[in-house]
Amino acid sequence: MFSLSELVPQNQHQSRSKLLKPWWEVFMDYLVVLMLMASVLACTEQLSRDRVVCIPLDPLVTVNTSDHSPSVGGDVAPPSKPTTSPNLHSTVRGRRTHLVYQQYIYISQVCYHEALPLCSRFFPYMALLQSLVLVASGSFWLHFPHTSARIEHFLAILAKCCESPWTSQALSHAARQEEIQEKVVVEERRPPQPPPSSSSSSPPVTRTRQSSIDSGADSPLLKRSDSTSSAAPPSPCPSTLSCNSTMSSISLGSQVHFPSSKPSLMVDSPRQVISLDRSDGEQARALFERVRKFRSHCESSDVIYKVYLAQTIFKLLMVTLIVSYTIPLLSAFSFNYTCHPEEQALVGYSTFECIHVLSSLIRKLLVAYLTLLGLYGLLNFYTLSWILHSSLRQYSFHSLKELCSLRDVPDLRNDLAFLLHMLDQYDPLLAQRLSVFLSPVSESRLLEENLERRWGEEKLRAMISVDAEGCSKLQLVALPRLPPALFTLSQLQVLKLELITDARFTAQVINMTQLRELHLYHCTAAVDPSALGVLQERLEVLQLTFTQVSEIPSWVFSLRSLHELHLSGRLSSDGGVGRSWALGSLRQLRHLRMLVIRGMLQRIPGELCEVAGSLVRLEIYNEGTRLLVLTGLKRMVDLTELLLQDCQLERLPSALLGLTNLRTLDLQHNNLRTLEELLSLAHLRRLSCLRLAFNRVLALPASVGVLRGLELLDLSNNQLQSLPPALFTLRRLRRLLLAGNLLEELPAEVKSLQLLTELDLSGNRLERLPPGLFNSCLELRILNVAHNSLSSLPRGIAALSQLCRLDLRSNSLEELPAELGCCTGLHGGGLLVEDWVFLSLPPHVRDFLSRSCPPSGTYSEVHSRPASDSFPYFSPTQWSFSSALESQI
């Protein structure tokens, strides 16, 4: 047995699926029920009353009235002359037969099977079977496995759309906007007239779409509750909303047809009078996404349309087949039949006259059945003509596109279009309610309301932080659009927007008086014309991260006050910054001083020459793509800083010769193997910083001595095995970074670098340090000799009174000199060494060096990062040994 609750989903499915049945489908369902009832009635009569009654026609024996008395089943005797006795009844007239009752029953059964035609015996059962086939085929498209899932999903989404409070708000807003627009049109078309003398004249009632907005009151998805003052909460089960579905308390019909009766509801502002709470807003957003996915799924095929068309054709063929063999049977139904049984020896007669008891009733039921079947066939023919003459795989919201707020509803196709065509036959209002969640404008308005509710001014102010430079900074990630409250932050200086799909700067940006820096990470921002002038005057720093060059907004190249521009993304492979950068596009950036490009260039863009007069710093991070053509650098004579990283350069570019004002040259992370071209840099007299780290330099040429003005030289992570004496003729050198090379000794000439403040020799093969380093380089503040093979530390280190950072980790030291106590700058964690080596110092030296610092056990972790930012530091577990160090191991 099954419980009553198990039948509820079936009832709910039937009540919802009738939304997709047009009037002819409903009519055909009733006709099939009538045909089924007629066939059942015929079957019942056939089983209970169907029989034949037979009498013999030819006598077997001679009639003898004197020898036989009247008996049941005897032949009727010829009339005889009545007797003269007045006391006796007259004799029975007719033909006598010699059959008993059992013989009549026997011959009736024999004649039922031999004389009665098959149609008279089996037509009721055939009619019942045909009716059942028509019943099954009438709703086959609703239960077919490939279509039922989509139909169920569609009905569930439709139920949610009708339940959602956002639906009522959107339609009421559209109706109000349409009414306002029509009023404006009427006022514009009305000829100027003098003011009326009486107050009885009233403005004409505007035309509205009562049928499209107020229709469908009887829809099972739109039944309203009796209470109009407060709507009941929507049912959690979509299938029950035929009884529990609620509407907003605003009546659309009253707003549209009687605008003068409630003027308070007619507002010109597009803002809704009623706002959704948070849960309703989240449900509406989820419903938008659900409708979007269902649309993409249904528009990919037309299986529902094909199944419905095949079902209609099948029913039409069934009707044609049934009628073709049933109409000829009408002549076969007769009341009298002549039977010639072969059992003459048993009954004594060879011919019998029989009557069929149900022949008249069955004939009438057959006529009624054929009449219903004919109507059923005509409806199927009408359905087939409607399918073939209508574009059911295309659907356009013609009535909605007349509303100014819902003109953007897209046209639909395939299965979704067919379902909406079927839905329109039931109630067009249901399609309107679904269209609310197909409209991009409606979704945008919902997002605006959600943003205003979730991202208010107080929350945005709480998210503002202050960076290292003291600038107020705000970062917004993965929002659908910019919250309106953002434009009220007048003290905000740095704004970072990331993954915002529809960012737009409106005229309200004028309130952001302190905004100077803008970051756009995969965010194609649009700017209103009124806001562009504000950004042109105030914006100084702009950072863009994109995937394709087409994502760069065109308004970027009109920011005439821009000082820094950072571009990060995939640039075109034709050698330029991008096809969208036409010649002359940078001319308005007259104050651009710094340009940073992170992409894959094959040549220096020629468009950069347009800003050569103002550009002083150029950075190119080429992400491993070889930079082939650098001739564009020759015209940028005012550059003071040039950075070319990951450009796969193998030699120093000759285009550097014309950059006479260059102060900083950074060629890190390239494939430089030789530095023979250093001699050509001799005329770059202002060059003070040269960074060549992370290359493949094998030897440093003696021509390095011509760079007299160098103050910083970075040759870290190369393959140097020795240092030329000319290197130590650079008297102005203050920072020398040689980490990660193959140096086995440090020349004694290092004592000539008396202005040296930082020396990094980590990751080499040094076994000792020259004493002159400690006697002459008295300005040394940072010394890094970690990851070497030092066995001892000279006692002359006591002369380095200004030393504040000394890294001795990962060496072969067994003890430390007590003279480290004279290096007063090392106290407080300036000494980086293993704990067991640190314990070799005298106690008073250890106490001095540990003063105002954590315990010695934390030396290797807490203070493992040197104060210098000129060379990268790696902990012992992270250090990447060079090839020479690997060979030594």
C-alpha cells in the first residue's frame, strides 16, 4: 500500500503542467475522456448483456396436431377449426418445434460465434484500447525522459519567478515608467490651450495594457490571498504556489488604470518605492543566475518542439487509421442474422433466424465514438497547422518591448521559445513575469539595490586602510558594479578595483576630491563624459591589469595629468603595444614621467617616442619573450632610469649609447654572457646604478673601470670566478653585490673601496676574507658572507665600528672572535649566526650582542632578513645553490 502523501507530487505536477496545455489540448483531453467512457460503457454492456436469440426456420417433421400436444419449443401448427365445445379454450396457433430450452441455449451460443461478425463482438474492446492509446499519446511530451526534466525545471523556475517580490516591483516600475512616458507624449502632442475655466476637466486617462498586466488572475501560479494589507510569506515549496503564491501589496492595475486616484504612487524617480530585504535580494540574484543557465541549456536544442510535433502527427495518423477502418463497420452492425449451424443432428434444424440484442446500442455508441473521434482529429489538424505556420522556435516579447523599462528583453529560441509560446496560450502574464529575470536592465537595478544595501558608506569607510606612504587606500574585489556610496568618500586617495564586471564612474566622482591613484585589475571601467574631466584633472597614477589589449579603456590615453602609467597583460605579438594604440594616442599624456609595461613585446613601441619629452623612467618586464628591436630607445634621450627584465637579452643593447642622462640601468633576469660592451657605456657619465643580477656572466671585463660614477653594482647570481683589479678602481662604489657566484677569494684590492657601505658575498666559495677589508673599508655597515666556507673570522673586524648587520650563517666557523664586542652596531640582533657558534663568544660579549633582542634561539628566524634591499636573501632551507656550489658539494 502507499500513503496519501506519495500522491501529492503527482497532483502538484498535474496542476502545474496544465500551464503548458493550450485550449485545444484541454479540449482534446475532455474528448478522450468521453471516448474512454463510451468504450467502457460498451465493454460493460458487452460483458453483461451481449447475446443472440435464435429460432429455426425450416421444419424437420410433418405437422401432426392430433398426436402432439403443445409444448415448449415445438413448431407452431397451422390453424385448425375450433371445436364447438364452449367449455374449452381455443387451441394454440403457430408452428410447432421439437426443441427444448437447452437446445435453444446451445444453438444461441453456436450462432453467436459463427453468425455474429467480429466487429459486433470485439468493437468495444478495440475502442477501449484505442482510447487508452490516445490518452497516453495526449501527454507523452510531458513525460518523455528527454523533455520532462526540462519541463519540470521550467515550471519550477516559473513558480519562483511568480513568487519573487522582485517580479512585482519590476513590473510595477515598468508600468509607472510607461505611464509617465505616455503622459509626456500626450502633453507634447497636445496643442497649447488657454487654462480651463472650470475645474471639472480632467486629464485623459492614458492607455495601458490591462490584458498584459492584470490578466491571469485565475492562474495557478498567480492566485492571491484574500488579505491585501499584508502579503503572506511565499510558500517554500514551488509546487504549492498555486494556492499560496503572493504578490506585492502594490496593485499594478490600480496604478496603471487610475493614476489620478493615487498620485502619491506616481513618481518620476526610477527608484522603487518598496525595497527588498537581504534574503529576497539574494534569492532574486540566485534566480537570475538560474534563469541564465536554464536559458543557455534550453536554447541549445529543440527536443521538446520535435517531440510535441511528432506527438501531434502520431495522434493525427491514429485518428485517420481508426476512422478508415471503423466507418465501414457501420454497415456490418445488423439486428437480424441468419445462422447455418453444422449441428443439425443435435437440433434437427439447419437454418436459424437470430437477433443481436446489443446491436442497436453498439451502433449508437459507435456513431458517438466516431463523432468524438472526428472532433479530436480536427483539433489535431488545427494543432499541426498552428505548429507549421507559427515560428515556435523563435519568441519575442513584443508587448514588453513597448515598455520603456523592459525593452532590452532578448529574443529566445528553440525549446525555451516553444515553452513560452505554449505558456502564452494559457496566460501571457506568466511570460511577462519570467521576462523580468531575462532583462539585463532588471538585473542591473537589482544589483544596484543590493549594492546600496550591502555596501553603504559606513562599511566602505571601515574598509579603508593606510599604506606605508600614509595614503588612504580602498580595495574592492568581485563586485557586480561600483556601489554608489563609493563616490561619497572624499578623503580616499588610492582606489583599487579588481574583477568588477560593470564598473562605471559617474558624475558623482567629483566628490572624491583626494583621489589621485587608481588600480584596475581585470576591470574594464567605463567613464561618463561628465566624470572624464574630473579624472583628467586629478588622476596621477593609473595601474591597468588586463588579458587582451582591447580591454584597455580608450579614456586612459586622455588623462593629461597622469604621471605614472602601469600596463600589465598580454600585448599583441606584432611588436607594438597593441592595435588599439594608434599613432598619436599618447600625445595627450604630456606629464607622463613613469611608464611600466608587463607583457610580451618584441620591440620597443614607437608610440613611446611621443612622450619622450616627459618620460624619465621606463620599466619593461617581458615575461621571458625575447626583445628583438630596441631602436625605439634612441629617441628617449631624457630617460634617467631604464629597466629591461626577462627580455632574453644576450648582449648589452647598443641603443643605450644615446641615453646620456641615464642614471639607473637594470638588466636583471636576462641571458647576458659577456659584458664586453661595458666600454661603450663610458660616456654615460651620470650612470650610478648598474644591476646585472640573474644572468649568465662568466667574467667581468677590465673595462668595468671606465664606469667611474657607479655607486651600486649588482652582479648577483651569475657565474663569476674571479674579480678584475679594475673593479676596485671605482672609488665611488658604495654597494657591491656579488652573491651567488663562484668566487673562491676576495682580492686584497677591495681595501680601495673606502666608501663601501654594503658588501654581499653570500653563496660563494670563500675560505677567508682579506684583512684589508676590515682595516680600510671603515664605512661598511652591511656584510653578508653566509653560505661560504669560512673557517675563521679576522680579529680586525673590531675596526668596523659602524657595522650593523653581519651574516655568518652556513660557514665552517667553530668560534667567533671576542672583538665582535667592539662592533657596537651589532647589538640587538645584528649578528646572524648559528646558536652553537654564538655560544663560543665570551659571556659579556654575548650579553652585549643580545641586548634588546629576543633570545639567541631565535636568531636564525626572527632576524634572518637583512636590512638591505639590494640583494635577495634566502634562508638555509630556501637557498638555491649555483652550479659551482653544487659541484663543490
